[in-house]
Amino acid sequence: MDILRFITAGSVDDGKSTLIGRLLYDSKSILTDQLEAIEKSSKNRNDGEIDLALLTDGLRAEREQGITIDVAYRYFSTANRKFIIADAPGHVQYTRNMVTGASNSDLVIILIDARKGVIEQTRRHSIIASLLGISKVFVTINKIDLVEYSEDRYNEIVAEYEEVAKSLDIKDIQYFPVSALNGDNIVDSSLFTPWYLGPTLLEALETVDVEPDIEHEASRFQVQLVIRPQTPELHDYRGYAGRIGSGKYSKGDKVRIFPSGIETEIERIEFAGKEIPVAVAGESVTILLKDEIDISRGDSIFHSNDVVNETAEPEALICWLDEKPLQIGNKYLLQQGQRRVRTVVREINFKLDVNTLQPSEVFEVRLNEVVKTKLKLQSPIAVDAYKINKGNGCAILIDETSHKTVAAVLFQ
Amino acid sequence: MTSDYLKKLEAESIYIMREVVAQFERPALLFSGGKDSITLLELAIKAFAPGKVPFPLVHIDTGHNFPEALEYRDSRVKELGLQLIVRHVEDTIREKNLTEPTGKFASRNWLQTYTLLDTIEEFGFDACIGGARRDEEKARAKERIFSIRDEFGQWDPKLQRPELWNTFNGKINKGENVRVFPISNWTEIDVWSYIKSEGIPLPSIYFSHVRQVIEHEGQLIAVSPFIKLTEEDVIQNRTVRYRTVGDMTCTAAVESYASTIEQVMTEIISTRISERGETRIDDRATEAAMEDRKKTGYF
């Protein structure tokens, strides 16, 4: 059994909530009392039929206004997989939420209303997914019942989306003709689409291969904290606790410390206080080194022969997430993993239109806008290009006066 | 042997625990003796081994706890040599002249918030680690892993910080504090699977036992000094277990003969009712009960 994290992109009108409700309902993840609760709400609102969309509408404030204001996380599992859905709203003003949800997703489900076809929003969601490095795209052509289950219409939309994908360099796409409302091709194959021979959406979710091979990438490990019990029996113990970002670490490996540049050797790797021979990407471990070196939170341990970009003037795409605009010269705290350094936005090169990917001139950056920038840092960081190594190629900007997270940073 | 996906959940939670200790000066772990906080404690032990758990455990005692949960709490704390801080809702009611709730199942659940906020202030805690899971309830599904609360402990769902990748921003203003939920991405069955695979001991009330109960609107409520019995109530001996551990006044028992963790898990997998729906009296009051409580500083 493994875990698949995916994000659903689309608006309420595309039937996104209904789609998620349908997945949960047909995979038997909705339990009697939860169903009773939505039956009650459906009646309260005089809708008549059970509204599956209500399963995913969380807060009363949202129900009253009929909108989704934030990313919600949903869980369901089948015999083979645990699924974590980041349910992000699709309205224009909520690009910020989609970026948040997409940052931890392996796959995106893009919803298209079969009657409308590819619209501006479809393009925007695809662009954001591609910027955030999601390589797998499931395009669900929803409300297929409302176009008489037409194969021609389906093919038309597939062709339209292929155009979008080509411009975005998205390669791994699967298409599904579905009706979330009626359940066609979501969990069970539809009788009304005999021309569609592919898997149902759930079958595809269950079998799609998404684990990137990060074990074989360059070694990346950042220190979260130093464990020093300082008890009589563990007097000299100094363990560097952290999570392996990518690659593989073993006892005896020759390593280099960033930023000091000092070289040493791994003496021992522990998990939960017990020695383990090797640690791989994703594991939270503790590394002990041969030599006593001054290492603190935010420092990195790399294999001696692994190359990384050590820079104090990185170039990055920035997605702005705050109400207060970004201006050239503004100072922030940049947090890259565990490392925090003061930063000034030295240059804003261009704005990226998230609907067209066209660059344009810019002086001020507002909420939900994406720009290409040059940063100047107080001290260097050791990063990768986001496209090469997501985990070590990202950061956030923190406003030092409000302490809010104001930007997503993707290094280039 | 822990399965691959549990190992991933475990690694993520340990990572979050370590972020808390690295980013905050005075964290605490809220420990009730329930299975979720028991799991949290296990993860904390692993995160900082061979060092000790670097924060105290805090229990907000409503005075309506199951004695078995308190016994478990005390023996576990002693066995592991941890620091435990207990603060009583009873004292808050007296000192602050609060109104004791009334009714058949008079629950002090709401009042816990007052004691919790006082305790946070008394010790200057800047981060409280809790065992809430996003699958539990719909307001929780929308809460961040690092959830910033204002000085009144209030959660504002519209003003949450975006939480990107695995980068946690724990910077706060004076007076604010953070609730951290390391097992946000776990489901009920994940917690049970983990407890089973790690062989973690649980309080006895999670397993089948005979107990005096009354039946109220289809739910079985333990007979205790904290609920008001009337003449209509029929006290019966039933074989039950608990699926969640809350207050005796607001937690219902499940009829069950499951005496091992395997049997309990089989029953939970086959049941068609959610954890909170089956066992919590307090969530049924209004559709938005949790949303309202969270906004006023509840966990």
C-alpha cells in the first residue's frame, strides 16, 4: 500500500465538489451519519435530492455563501492506496490556494465542463500545475451526460486540451469522459460511453505510477535540529536530526557540510535512537559525523562529490500570496527548508500571465501574480532548480513585520 | 513490521515534531490518554531519541475523565520519566466564577478552552502539539498543520497562512500561539494500524468490557456521578468498548466483544458510522459545532 496525493482543480460550476463527493461516496468512504447530515442539509435548502457536493463543503460560512474559501484535505483509501486530496477552489482570486494545494501533490485532476470545453480557467490551472512541477494530469471531461455522451464532443475537447498541453510541456495526460453527478466512469464504467475503452477515474488513480525516483537523485539533507542529550552515558552525543530530501545516505559516506565546506564522514545513522545502515529520501533520521564540527539548524550535509548551486543571488519565480503588494527593493525573510536568510527583491524581470504564460512588464506585484525575480540574500543558500529537485528548489518569503507567508519561491 | 505507507506518515509526523522544537521556545504536547495523543507521544519519543522528549505533557482535566484513561496517563508518564502538567477545569470554574453547565449530560467540554488558554498563559507556551486529524471533522479538514491562534486562542479560517511544500512558518507575533497537528494526514484506521504495528499499549476502555450504561437516543452512556439519571433511565450491564476517549459525559460506548486490537480494527473497518458520529454526543448539537468551538479557541 502506498500514498497518492492529488489536487482537484476546477470551480463549483464544473462539478468539482460533486466529483470528490462521488469518489468518496462510491468508494464507500462516506459513512451513514455523514450521509444523514448532508441529507438533512439538502432538505434544509430545499434541494430535494442528496447533494454530493455538500460532503466537501466544510464551513458554515462557505455553505451560506455557496463558495469554497480555502484548501481542504480529504482522505480515502482502497485496498491498494491511501489517497490524500487537496481540494482547492478554482475562482480567480484563489490562485494562492491552488498553489498551496499543488505544492504537495503528485497529480492534478483538471475538470472541464463538457458543454464549455477548455476555458481560461482550465489553462490557468494547467499552468499553475505545470509551474509547481506536477507531471501527471488527469483531465476529466465532466457533465458528459449533458452532451448526450457524445464521443465527438469528447474528442473535440481532448484536441483542445492537447493544444494547451503542448504549450506547457505537459506530457503525461489521461482523459476521462465522466458525469460526477450520475457516477459515469468515476468508480464504475458507464454503459452510456461504449466508445470509451479506458479505465475509470478511480481505476487510474489506483494504478498510476507517481513516485519519482528521488532515491537516486543527488543527496540532499538539511539539519532541523541538533540532538544533544548531555546525559552522563550520552555525554558526547551530537546527532543531526532531519529528513532526507533526496538521495541516499550510508554509514562511511564522505560528506561535505554547507555552508562551512568542511569535509567529514558519516559515522552512524539512527532512526528512533537505533542504528540503521542506510537512509533514503523521505525518511526522518539522525546523522552522526566522525568529526566534531560546528553545525546548526539549516546547514546541509551533502555527499562530497555531489554538486549543488551555492548562491546569494538566486533567480526565482515568485508567486505572490499576500494582500500587500511586492515592490522592488522590499526586504523579507526567505525560508528555504530550515534555513532562514534576509532577502531583498533586487529585480523584477517580468510578470507571467497565468492565463497565457505571456511575459509582461511589471513594477508592482499583487496577490495571485507570478513574477520572475532576482533576489539578493544576506548569506548564500545551497539550492537546486525547482524543475530538477522540487524539495531543494523551493522556499517561502515571510514578511518580518506581519510574520505572514507572503510568497512561494521556485528557484530557477 | 510497519508498512510502507505508515512509515511515510510516521516520517512526516516526526519531521513536524522536530520543526516545532526547532522553531518554538516553549512547546507542550496535549496529552489526554486517548489513542491519538498516545500516538503523538510515541512519535515524539522517536523524533528526539536517544534524547528525552524535550517538552512537557499537558492535560486539561475536566474532572469528567474515565478513571482508566487517567491511570494510563499517570503510569505512562512515570514509565517514560516525562514531565506532566495537569490543570483542572474545576479550578477555572471556581476562580473565574464560571457557570457550571447543567442538563442531563452536563458537559465541561466547552469550558476546557478557558483552562487551556490560562495554562498556555501560565507557562508561556508558544506551541501546543495536538492529536487532531483532518479526517475527523469538516472544520478540521480545512485547518493547517501549523495553526496560528490569536491571543484569545481563536482560529480564523479565512486568514490562514498558506502552507507550502514542507516549509513551516512558525513565526508569530507576541501574544499569538500556534496549535500544531503532526498527525493531520492520518485517518482513524491509520492510527489503529500504527498502534498495532508498533505494539503501543492502550487504556483498557478501548477493548471490550462489561459496564453499567443507560441508553439515550440510541447511544450507550456510561453511568457515572457526572450524568443525571432520571426514573425513565434503565441501568443495564452491557459489553462495550470505546472508540474514542473523551469525557464520560460526552462520549458514547459501542456494543462490542472485540478484546484484541485486530478485532477492534475489523469492527471499525466494517462499521458504517464515523468515529465522531458514533461516539461523540457534543458534535451532534449543531451542524457547525466544531467550527464554532474552534473559532473560540477550542482545539
